[in-house]
Amino acid sequence: MRSEHPVSEDVIERNASIRLLGEAECRTEDGTVTRITDARVATLLAMVALEGGIPRTRAADLFWPQSGSTARTNLRVLLHRIQKTFDLKLFTSGDVIELSPHITVDLHAPDSRWVQGCLESGPLGLRLLSSLELPEGLTEAGAWLAAARGQVEQRLTRSLIAWFERAGEAGDLSQAMALAEVLIGLNPLSEVGYQELMKALVAKGDRSAALAVFERCRKELHEQLGTHPSRTTVELHRQILRSRAEGQTDAAAARLVQREAEIEQITSAISRRRIVIVEGPSGMGKSALLRHVANERGDIYWRITEHDSARPFATFHRAAVHLIERARARPDHNPDDLAVAERFLERLGPSAARDSRDSRDNLTPGSTRSLVQSAIDIIQLTKPGRNFAIMVDDLHLCDDESLEVLSTMITDSGELMPWCDFVLAYRPMRARRRVRALCEKLAASGRLKLVQPAALTAASVHRMLAEDGMPLPAPLVDEAVRLSGGTPAILMGLLQACHDHGGLDGMPTPAMRSMLLQRLNSCSSTAEGVARLASVAGASFSVRMASDITGLSSWRVAEKWNELLLAGVFDAKGFAVPLLETVVYESVPETVRQFMHGEVAAVLERHGATAGELAHHWRMASDMTRAAAYERKLAGQPGSVPETPGPGDGSTLG
């Protein structure tokens, strides 16, 4: 078959590479890059690349199914337009459309190049035709594109798993964490990505972040499938718990910055026999604060773990074992007292918990008092020759049965154990109403001292860097403080990146993402949805918008807003941490994001909004026709500049 539109030989012979993973584009050998914005053209290229060729009749029927005899004509026009646009011949002539020999396509690259692409541009950079969707009515072509995207994701998943198998323990940790996050994003219900991310975080020394990844996995499987993590994942979780417990006693106190006021509040409250509650979201430095005070005063520090919520009395049992071992290490210990305590332990062990099918119902006032007295007896085994305090960290992870005993003991501690004070730290979570009930009871009695660690200020950080002899450019430090919202755990990571790489490129790291998402993951699924909508809407977000899009009443939206406030996701003005807004936005799948931008734009049109807002959201929804209309309107306004509300722009909630 002859070519209906002959081209010059220099056009035919020019080499070019086609990118179909991510944003579709054509790059010629002279460096010229042309975006491929026509979904039909991009899909045709993908078909030819993946199938090795496609008959012209099939291509015409796929892309113009209702056109009948004019479909072939439409195809010829399209092919001629492609040739004219790119100034080269992409396809061979003939009844079967094939790629010209001088054309290369990224789909044919080796697996190692795909993995490298993940590191360079993330998972969205390897989604087939990421920003393009075929017009409605092209049912068969749309089905092919969806299936092809699935095949690309499967190949990418296999490539990543093979990378982890080859790398083993010797792999680069930063790369391992980034690629594990890609695996999770590709299939949130597959445990392989979670397992690899947990391993990498442990190897980096961040066991807390590794445990948070397990919680992400457990929550995802429970909410989506109603199942639990596999034995392999659970065993990995247990190994991390054991290693963290072993390392806690030898861990050096973390460097504290801008915590003089909080330390004074805690020590002063203890001297006045107040019960201290340290409250704050993940990353605010509660654990470091408690460890520091405990080390300075010679008190007992105890951290509850995620595993302690697995069965009734798990927290009580593990804490009792720890205290008995401390008592045994004392040269003046009484073997008879230890024997009594160990017999009591048998009542709290895993086998005893299995025998009691509903331990909470069996906790009568009398049995609770008996357990409280046994706990006091065990604590007395380690009592020094002075008053001291027990500092309990991560109280929100305590099982309900142990929490009930602890609450009774703390409430009556003034009478039962006047020689012991308590400092408790917890993360506000929707499911821990018993913890909040304890706080309310202590507040009503006048014995509560609430301490909320403050966000770090730029002045404190500059002072710390000067003391450490690690000067950094002031604008860079200020930007790190702004992005982190003054959250110590995130801010220190950003400062380290500034020191190591001279900037904040590549932030946030996978570990930071995990820590930030802990805040969101502690909320209900409805509250998560509100937060994701806020990240998409940006500065355009409002309670009315959330109510219109979600179908919730304004009262319910306000309730979920308050839940997000408690979890440290929101503050009074917007996202509490600007970096968190970015992480939440990027956690929304791209196709869902496009749909949400369209929903936001539709609501804004009904209620009135600036042309810049509407142009931005319609553009992000891939509705270029509507976006162009508002951009023309915006261009006609004197002195106007396009508005692009979105993640990181300081959205205002109201």
C-alpha cells in the first residue's frame, strides 16, 4: 500500500524516542521535545509498541467506532497530522501500522531502567499515559488502555520485587525505602511493599517508623478486605518489637531543642503531686521529652508498643515482667517477694487471656482492686529510697483491660501509693476514648497537668545549629521550619538533608511520609476523606464545599474537622504541617485526584469563585476546554495573574 502523504527522506531517516510512561512526549535526536496531548495518538503508539503492530482496519474501528466508512479516512488524517506535528515518520506504511525502525519507545526498555525511572520520577512517572484519557464512547479502546496499564503495573511490580531480591541487605537504604513506597502505591493490598519498607527502616535505625508501616498495612487489609497481615509480616513486626524493647534501656537520650518550658512544667507538676499528661501528634518529641526527664530524675520510663493491644492485659503483663527483672537485678531483692510476683504473672500470661473469653466483662470492682494492689506490690519491689515517678509513653496503644487497671491505680494513687507519681504521654486518636475519659476525670479532680510540646521556632533552630557548629543558609532553615510546621522529627530530617545535599530536593523521604501519614491514619475513614478533599481543593476548601461533595451535613463535617484537629492533621488555618498537605495530596491516586478536582470545580462554579481558581481545578481535572475558557476570561482582567491553589499553598479551612 502506497503512502497517501509522501514525506522527504530526511524526515523519514530522523531518529526519535517516544516516552509513553508518565507524560507522553516525543524527543528527537536534536533534543527537541514535543508533548503528545492527543489521547488517540498516544494510545495508538502504545498499542503498536506493546503488540508489535496493529491492522489499519482495527485501529480505525477502535478509535472511530461510530464512523462507518469514514473511519479509515479519519485514521489517514490522524497519521498525516502526527507526521506533520513531529516532523518525522513514526509509523511504517502498509496495511499493518508498525513503528519505524528509527523510533525507540520507553516501554521496550529493560527492567533495570524501569526501576531507575521509579527513583527519578516516582510511580506516577511510570503510569502508562498518566495524564491522558480517551474520549467517552471509545469503549473498546478504553478497555484496551485500562488492561495495558494493568500489564505495565504488573511488570513494574515484578521488576521491583526482583530488585529487592538482588539487592538483599546490601542495597541502598534510601533507594529501598523509595521503591518500597512505589510497591505499596501500586498495590496497597500486597504486603511485599510494606515488608520491604519495614526492613529498610529498621536497617536505617528508625524502628518507630517501621512499626508505623505495619499499622498502615494492618489498617489497609482490615478496612479493604477484613483480613489480617500474613504470618511473615506479623513475625517481622514481632522481631522489630523485640529489637526495640531490647534497645530502649541502652538508648541515649535524644537531643532536646526548645523544651526548657515543657521540662519545667513536668518537674514542677510532679513536685506538686499532679498527674502529668503529655499530649501531641506523632513526631512532636514526646518520647524524647519523657526519656530526658526520666534520665535526669532517675525515674522509670516505660514505652507501650503496638503489640500490647493484641490481647487483654498484654500491657500489664509486659510491664510487670520488666519491673520484676529490674527488682531481680537489685542486690537487696527478696526472693520470696519475687516468687509471689511471678505467680501473679501467670494469671496475666497469654494462656490465661485465652481462657478468659471476655476479660473486660470479668473485671468487677473487686477484681480490679485486686489487680491494682498486685500492680502496686510489683512496683514497690523496684522502689528506691525516695519518691519517684513512672513515665508511661504511647498510652494510646494500651489494651483496654490494662488501661482500666492503670486508670484506677492513677486515680487513687494519692491514697494508695503516695510515694509514686505518674507522667503519661499519648497521641490523640479517635479510638482511645478511655484515655480521654481518664484525662477528663483527672481534670475534674484538679490533679491534671496537661503539657503539649510546642512546635519548634526558626529562632530555636538557628541557635541550635550555631551551637553545633553546623551553619546553614538562613532562608533554607526557615523553609525547613515552615514545611515541617516545627515538628521536631520531620524538621531534623529536613535539616540533615540540607546539610548533606545543600537543599530540600527529594523531600519528604519515605520515612517522613510514613510519620506524617500516621496522623491521618489514626483518624476515621470519613475524616481521611475530608483531609484528602482539602488537599485537592487547596485554598478553595471550605466546610460548605466538603458538605456539598461528601453529602455530609455541615455538623458532621465540623465533627470530622475536629477529629483532624485532635490528630494534628489540621490546625485553625489549614493543614498543620505544609509537608503533610503535599503527602496527603500525593497519596490520592491520580485518576481519583482528577475526578476530585472536577468535583471541586463544579462546586466552585455553583457558589462563585475566581477565574483563576476555576481554571486551575478544571485544568487539573483534565478538562482543558473549560480550563481554557476561564483562562481567557482571566487574561481579559487587567493585572490578573493565574491562581493555582493546591498542596503547599496554605489552604484555609473555613
